[in-house]
Amino acid sequence: MRIQGQNLILTFGTAAKAKAALSASGNYMAYHGNQLRFGKLTMNDADLMLMDMDPNDPFDFYLDHYLQQLQAGYTKITANFGLRVFMKDFDKLPNAHAEAKRMRQ
């Protein structure tokens, strides 16, 4: 783990593949290499980026409600079958605050 400018970078394994993600801008989480399971999606040699649709504020990602965030956004496939997921901030979803409050009770 390291801080680079305003970025918090957490790397598992070697940093070689992680460096490719650093060229992206905005708020995002990037996953490269090894196997990743995200919902029903399983990726070998993962190339997945979860990106904030509004880079002007922090990425409000809520793992318990990622499906709602995913449905409110869109995805793109890269030329080498990587996946770019543009997600809406959790606090900008309809009923987000009521749902989060209900989950905490």
C-alpha cells in the first residue's frame, strides 16, 4: 500500500500489471491479473475497472448495493476483453439513504 499524490494504491502480488491502471483519471477501483468473481461474472487474468460516473466527487461505492449501482450505470468492453464499469454513486441512487438506514438497523 502506498500514497501517490492524492491516490491510495493497494497492490496484491506484483505491481507490474497495476501500473497500467494508473494512467486512468477520475475515481476508480482497478483489478488486474489472477481470478476475480464479481456477482455472476468470473474473470481469469482479470482486467476490471469500476469507475465513478461523476469524477467531481468521491466514488461512493457500497458493496452491499453494487447491483443497484451497476444497474444505474453502463459497461464497456475493451479491445482485449477487459471490462470498464461506469457506476453511479450510491448516495445518488433513488432511495439510497432509506436503504442504507434500513441495512444498519
